[in-house]
Amino acid sequence: MSDADYLKCSCQKCGGHIEFPPDGTGELIDCPHCGEQTILVSTPEKIPDKSGKKFAISAGLVLLALIFVTAGVILYGSMVPKPTVLAQTATPQTITNAVKTNSFTELNDFKISNIALKKSEDGGLVYAVGTVKNDTTRQRFGVKIELALLDEQDDKIGSASDYIADLEPQGEWQFKALLTELKAVNAKLANIEEQK
């Protein structure tokens, strides 16, 4: 009988290779490798490759580690605060009936200082701040200041406002308007008036 006429199977105990003639199928024999009893089967069994399994586990662990590292880098990058460019002062917008004197703009009998953008102490919010002076001898009620928020190209991208219930004659008010547009780098006076 040639080698092609023999069947091959593995020992059920140790996995050793066994060759046998086709008429030996189903017989119980002692394994030539380990001496334990095994049955000769006619269909060859696939011998597990333990080195391939170890490689697959190692590759899986490396891939999992890379996923965690990448996720960590992305998470860290999203938590690092982005630098915010703020304008120190803003030049007042040209408004009808507005006159600029020294560092104040006059409008509707109010004097408005230059406007600056400042971060809050906790660094989370940005405000447009300045001073409004009641330049009359009468009390002013419901004073509202409106500001135009500008981007780096000096285009209007939003607005902000602040309000005070009353302002004494010749009194000053330190306004603080919350910026709603994070891309704003400048703020200019749009309007100030007494609410009626």
C-alpha cells in the first residue's frame, strides 16, 4: 500500500499525528506518542495551532491598547482650553447724533467709555465692559446699552446688551454685557437709550 492509501488523524489525548490503513477506521488503539487509548477516525481532524491563537490574542491586545491610547489623546485634546484672542479696547462705532470727546462717546445725553472684552475670573465667560455716565441733571430710568459684536474682519456676528433700572444724575454705571458669540474679538456701541 502506498502512502496515499493511508488515512491520517490525531490522538484525542495528545494531538499527535497517526497514520493508519482505511480498514482501521473506528478501532481503539494505544497512541504511539503518549500511550493513551485513542480511536482512529476516518475524517482527519484539524490540529489546533496554539502559536496562531497566541498571535491572535497578542494582536488583539495591541489593537485594544492602541484604541485606548487614541481615545485618551482625543479626550485630552478636547479638554485643553483653546486660546481666546480678546481685543483690549474697541473704537466706538460712528452713530448719528454721537460725538466723540476724549475717551468717551456721547449719545442721547449719555457718555460711554471705550469698550473692552474681559474674561470672568473663572475664565469661562467673556464680557464687554465699560462705563456709562448720565450727563444730565435728571435721573434716568430703564437704561439699556446695546453693543455690536465683531469678528476679526470687523464684521458684525452678534449683539450683546446690559440694563440698569435707574441711573442718578451725573451718576456712572459700570456695564457688563455677556458675549454670546465666542468668535467675537471686538464690541462697539450700537445704541443706548432710556426705556419708556
